[in-house]
Amino acid sequence: MRESRKPLAILALLFLCTGSIKSFMAEPGQRGPIDMIMPLAIAVCLFWWCKADARERNISPGSAPALVGLAAPIGLPYYFFRYPGGRKAWMACLKACGFLLLLMFLFAVGSVPGLLLRERV
């Protein structure tokens, strides 16, 4: 597995686990402690991914990893259009949107067992 894929795999696993944990910890619509931990974990994984991707491409990312970690909706397009550029940047943005949909799906799948058990109790 390439080094840049590891943080993405961890992020996917985090969303799957968070979906199942959150369905047991809090009532629907209420915030729990996991809601404070998850944004930090997402930021760390995105920062790690950006650094690893830049290392694989042999580029100097400058401040892009910090921007990706702190404000992903702004940082990811900035990183994609500044470094790969052109058509590759558009494809990378589409892949990032697809990955976001996958993360949302994994969160929903992870929450199903907890929701089913909650209905029975």
C-alpha cells in the first residue's frame, strides 16, 4: 500500500467505527464526546495524506498541508490546482468528492447495527 493511501484507509475506518459508536453513545440529534474528537482526527489524517502525497510526487507542498488539514474544502482544491494542475486537478477534485460520499456511506453503514439494536430495547 502506498504511503498516501494509509491515512485515507484510516479515515475510512474512523468513519465506519464512528458511525457505530455514535449510534450507541448519544441520542439522535445530540452531541457526544466523539463529535469533538472526530474533527481533530480528520484534520490529522488529511494533513498526513497531503504530506505523503507530496512526498510521492516529489514536490514541495509549502503551506498546502496545513490548509488541507484546517480547511479541507478550500485546501484540497488549492493543493490540486496548484500542484498537479489542469485536467488532473479536476479529476482529483472529483475523486475527493467521491471519497467524501464513500465516507458518508461508511458512517451510515456503521450506524445501522446501533440503530437496529436501539429499536429493540
